[in-house]
Amino acid sequence: MNTTQFIHHLPGLLNADTLNKIHQLLGEISFIDGKTTATDAAREVKRNLQADSNHPIMPQLQQLVGMALMNESKFQTELYASKVYPFIFSRCE
């Protein structure tokens, strides 16, 4: 199993309207301690809040980002993964 991970910058992936909608929806969602999704030693150092994955708004947020990725040619041709996990929205205070 190849566990190599890459970070790719996709400038302009989310247009202004989509970003505004995401910000609006994130303002309505509950955030919980990020340690709830951490494993083992990460629980000791993880210091973030994550949007509650059980909140009814999450599917709409995930769809906004997912659709942007599916419409991005670089993602389709160069980066397309065999599996895309649900998106997590995090914040630090």
C-alpha cells in the first residue's frame, strides 16, 4: 500500500460566490473539539475545532467543495484519486 501523500495548490478552485456560501454555512454549523477524530498520540497534540460531521448542513458544504473539485480539470486528469474521503472543515482559535 502506497501511503505517499502530496499537497497540490489549485488556485481559484472556489470562486467568490462559492466561498461566500461556504462562509455563510460555516457560520450556522457547530464546531467540536478536533481531538474527537484524532488517533493515538495525535490526541495529545491536536488543537483545533472541526465542523460537526453530523450537522445537517455538512452534506451541502461537502457538495460545494466536491463539485468544485469535479469541475477542476487538473483534479480530473492529474490528481483524481480512487477514493475521496468526506471533507473536514477545521478552524483554530
